[in-house]
Amino acid sequence: MKIEFVKISGSGNDFVLIDDRESRLADIDIEKLVRYLAKRRIGIGADGVIFLRKSDSASIAMWYYNSDGSEAAICGNGLRCAAYFARMLGLPAEISIETGAGVVHANVDGNMVTVSMPDVKLVANNVEIIIDTLPLVFDLFDSGVPHAVTMVEDVETVPVSYWGRIVRWHKEFAPEGANVDFVEVVDDNTIKIRTYERGVEEETLSCGTGAVASAVAAARKGLVKPPVNVLVRLPDTLIVNFEPKFPDAVNVKLKGRVDFVFEGKITLNERNFL
């Protein structure tokens, strides 16, 4: 069986995207397929895999899976890449997208894609976690998926993989676990972040829902004002705008660059998948 795909990057967050509007993959073990496609060196390699399917409530439906095969309700950068892919398939520049977190809207303007995001909600604040005698204080936000956010003086000195893994699995965030964001304030409208992503289980070059949660977290503390420029690891800049309703935020928008990487066909056979 051959599967056609495209690979698209949203500010360094890379995805394999598949047009499944005809439900050709209905009989496939999707989690197993995702793990194979996303595996670097033997598959295509990606932070996540996105399937575009028909929707009764929106222009298109986006089904998102992390690279470990786990399904997530939403992915901010994945949304932007899905909108770009939909445009490649002939859909309008402005569309609605059904996600596990509800219907959102997207606008594609060349390589710049803006998406609406779910309202951001504060779930828990001032959660102290001690790592090697160092106390770190996190606020847990739901920006479509859970993000534990902490402020640091210099993100470049943070051992993201080490700290992130501990916090991601910490009992305070059980049973779901959380994505983990380390945030440095640059100026009144700019932050720099590094994110350990749940489901990828390592630091990624960019995270859209993490950028949103981090911008709201910093604004809630009076450190920045929207719109917030979010400097991600690639390096690149995401723009997060929102209406503060502290401790929450509404009318959230995420904007940034999307880049087509390549397209192709991959063959599934007994040796590599079945």
C-alpha cells in the first residue's frame, strides 16, 4: 500500500500531513502508522502526523497525533500547517477547521498563517516542583492541551530535556501529564521560550500551544502586553494576540510562518509496517 504525504514545517515544528478525505486509511492501525511515519531515520520523521478528513461542522477536520502515536485535541503549529495544506488542496484561504478542542478558523496569506485558538484557562497556579534541590514554580494552563509554564532568567541555560521530562511526568500533573514551557521575558512585548513536548518526549524547535500558554502566563504576571512576540528555538517568531480575562484569556490568535518541505509517497509493507 502506498500513501501520499506532504511534509510541512510550522516555525520548526515539523509534520507529516495526509489527505484522508476519502477515508482510505479506515482499516489501518493509525497509532502504529503514525509511529512509523514520524520516526526519524527509518520513516519520514516528524514531531506529529496530521490527517485531513471531511467534516459536517467545518470546512475540514484535522486529526492530530504526536510522534509516539498518542492523539491530541489540538496543536497550534499543526493547525497552521493543516490550513496551509488545505490551501494546497484547493480550499479557500479562509477556512474553518474542526479539531478535538472545537472548531477554529484559519487564514492563509502566502507563507503566513493565522489561526484562532481555544480560550486559555488557568488550571493551577504556584505549583512548586523541586529538581535537584532547586525549587521551580509552575502555572498550569489549558491552551487546548495542558502546559506547565515557569519563568526563568535565561532559557539558554535551562537543561530542557532533563527538567522537562521530570515535570512532564510529575504527580502534580497526573494522570495526563503536561507539556513544559520555560519562559524568559525579553521586553514588554517579547518573550523567548523553550518547550518540552508531551507525546514527542523531547524538546521541539517550536510549539504553538506552548507559545500561547507562555504569552498568557507572562501577561497575567504583568510582564508583557499583547500582542506578544514569542521567540522559539528554530529560531523564528510567533505572534500571539488575545484579550485578557485574567486569569484566563479569550479571542486568542496565533500567527507565524509555514514552510512546505517536500512531498512524496511511502510504501507500507511487512518489513517496515504491517
